[in-house]
Amino acid sequence: MMKFIHTLLTFLAATNLGNVVSGQPLGEALGGSDGDYSSLLNAVLISGAGTALNGIGEPITLFAPNNAAFENVSITAADLDVIKGHVVVGEYNSTAVVDAGCVELDTLANDVKIQVAYSEDDGVTVNGISVVEPDIMSDLGIIHGIDGIILPGSYTPCPSSNNTNGTDDKNIFELALEIGGYDILIGAIDNATGAIEAIEDNAPVTVFGPTNASFLALGDDVLDDLAANGTALFEVLAGHIVEGTYNASTVMDAGCVELETLAGTMVKVEYEDANETVLVNSYPVVNADLIGIGGIFHGIEGVILDGSFTPCPTTGPTMDMTTGPTMDMTTGPTTGPTEDGSSAPTPAPNSPTPNGPAPGPTASPDEDSAAAGFLVYSPLIAIGAATALLSF
């Protein structure tokens, strides 16, 4: 079996691996030259993966094969993609996977995905390989020890349904329409150039959906401009959508997280302890954790525009939440798990929620001149725009 070379420890200790998170240097976190992951550390050195990791610039999750996994495997410089197939950008802890049941993640290797799943019988697995030592913190991010090597072709998608609560399968926009107060948003998505395709291509997603009142607050001129320009409308809406699924309880645990939207902009999602409220770029979240086909939906009391992002504080809780999706919901229940493992009831339409007041009243085309102009182009009458979003 190949042994770890001291040079690697020196290299890793001296290298600035992007955003520093709490934890030990990689070599120390994995036990060094005499640890259970010495063969992996040696493979990182031989394949040149250390250089690739150095260039990421943000925290990662590493699924680390132990020495037993390498007993019949030799790694050469040509095997860089094999090592990169064990690395995911963003931090994904085991708790999020247990809550989710199954998530699908892209690795650093070209076109290589992994399925991370939890079951009571098998525990947490990665492409069927058991996680034997979860949640090791390093200055790169989170490490999960596994007892096998992830090879190309070993990926299978998550089951088509993770619905364990016996609820009807509905997409996240249908759930938002049922609660009420999001008609303008749904109509805008249905008519913005490329919005439906972008959501489908990146699903599962987290949508931070402005209420009707939030759109109306923009004023007639802004709404008229957006209604007349599908491309500009898409850019605004894409700034409310994040790839992957993030529930409110994980944000509360994290304290503050920064997420990249489909528009390429950033949003700050933080928990304000004083008011017990989750904020998105300072806008309160209402009707949190509507989980269904396509991902997860949180209503917010504001429209996110360019320039509203400010970074998380450099000190204080940041946990592991560039972290992972809470559920890879190709389908799923309409409520998320609470801290005690039970399911919280779906809030009644227009009722207060723990995270803030209910959204404003549903707008109708004749309710306000700006709303009328904005809704003219959205086929919400009779069949509803959500029916156009059923193809996740």
C-alpha cells in the first residue's frame, strides 16, 4: 500500500485553500502519514489534486476513501479526475443528508455526479459506498470518510419520490398558489424569457418568492418596464433562485450564509435571533419551507434587486451552509421537518408564520393599475400559471 509522504503535509499546511473555515489542515484532519486516510493523501499528491483544490476558492465537501478502499488500487497522475470525483463545491453535513433522504451533487470531475442518500438500514451512502466517519472539519471544508472509491459510472439518480408524509405530489409553485399572495410571481415566472427552462435545468432549486405586496411596492413604472421586457424580468427573477435546496432550520443553525443565484448574483440568508426571523438580503421570510416537486419555496417580503447584497459578518456563526441541500426534491412533502423530527403543518392561507407575517393579499388585474399591467401577460385565470411548471 502506498504511504503518505511528508512533503504533502508541508504542502497542505503552507497552502491557502480559498475561504478558510474552522478546522484543521487537511493532512491533520485525515490523520497524517499514520492515519486511516494516508493512501488518499498520497493519491492527492501523486495526481496533482492539491493544485486543483487550491484553485477552488471556496469551501468544499470531500468524500475521503480510507486506506482499505485503496488496497487494490494504484493512483497515478492520470487519475486526477478520479480524485476530483470525490470533491463537491460547498459544505454538506450529514445532518442535512439525513433530513433530505437523498441528494444529487455535481463533483469537480467533468460530468460526474454523486448520489448521497440516507436510509435506516444503510446509514449515509455515496453512490452506494458507506460513510464510515462523517463530519470531519478541515480548513478546506467538511470531510466524510468512506470505505470505497467512487468510480465513473457508479452514479444512479435519487428515487423519483422522497415523499414520506403521505401528501399529494405538487410542485412548489402550486403550493405557493394554494397559500395565496404569490400570483404576480407565478405569472412573472411563466412569462419571463427562459425562466421555466432555467428552473428545470437547475432543479432542485430554492426559490425566495416575493409576495404580491412586494411587487406592488416597486411602483407602476418599474412593473411596466418588467412586463415589457422578458429578458430583464428573467434577470430579476433569477436573482431569487438558488440551485440546491435550503430550509429555514438549517439557516437558523448556520446563522448566516451567502448563496449564488441563477443570475450570478449573491444573496445573504441570515437568522435574526432578536426577532426569530430568517432574512434574505434583509427581507423577512414568510411561509417558509414549502417543499414539493422542483425544490423548496420561501416567501419573502421584498423584491431582491442589484445592490441589496451585503456579506455575512466575518465573525460569528457560519456553520456549514454554503452547505448542502436539505432535500433533493424531485418530489416531496409540503412541509419540512421540525427540530424534533416531526412535520410542521403547512400554514393556512394568509396566516401568520413563525418566521414573520403572512404575505399580502392576492392581487387581481383590476386591483391596482401597476398590478393590472404586470398581470396582463400572465395566464393566471382559470388554469393558473403553475400548470406550465409541472414538467420538473
